[in-house]
Amino acid sequence: MLNSKAKSQVLAEAIDEFLLDMMTLDFLLEAEREAFQNSARRLAHGRLTMVKLLSA
């Protein structure tokens, strides 16, 4: 089990990855919105699930 500091670090990294993914997908969506909607939803759901699990 992770201690509080390690858990905070893992959570911060998960949030950073989520934000980077969202910025990347935003750029891609501007170019080809419909082609990437399903991918964006799946990625967002997966990342948010990870953040939710790590913050519990």
C-alpha cells in the first residue's frame, strides 16, 4: 500500500497525464471532430476513473 506522499505523487501524475491527453485530443478534435469523439470519450473515461480510484 502506498503512503500518503507516494499516493499524492501518483495522483498528481495521473492528473498531469489526463490534462495532457485532453489538450492533445482538443487539438485533434479541432481538426477532425467526428472522427475522434469516441476516442476522446473512452480516454477521458479511463483517465477520470484512474483519478477517481487514486483519490479514494
